[in-house]
Amino acid sequence: MHLEVGDAQLYKPSRIVVHELGHILSLPDMYPGAPCPKVMSGAWGGADCPNDQPDAEEIAAVTDFFAKNNVGDRVPWWGSGLVAR
């Protein structure tokens, strides 16, 4: 992962890292207007959003994915351009 200096100055770097880790763990990007507490809202949460902790729903989604799949299984939405609604 490459973090641009401008992004690191605008957004909390740990939020960016946790957001990108969420993708590795099967979570899609959230939709425009997603609330700040959602780590997967990414930039939609706004630059003043400091939250870098996944909420219970995000944790449950990762737990559910790995309960139903093996490590290395394809994440269905990867490469589709889909976002969570």
C-alpha cells in the first residue's frame, strides 16, 4: 500500500490502513454518504472522521465470511466495482 503525503495530511493514516485491511478481509467499500463510524466508509466519512476501529457490524461481516469460506477463497465482489448498500 502506498500512502500519498496529501492523503496522510488530510485523513488519519491509521484509518486508511484499517480501511484497506478491511478489503483484504473481504469488506467492500461503503456507499456515498456512509457514516463516519463505519471504517469502510473510507473518504465518504469525511476528512474530519478519525475513527479507525471497525464497528460490530463490520467485525461480524468478516467473521461470517470466514465462517463460510476458506482462506484463499475468492471474495465474490472483488473486481466487480460493487459497493455495499
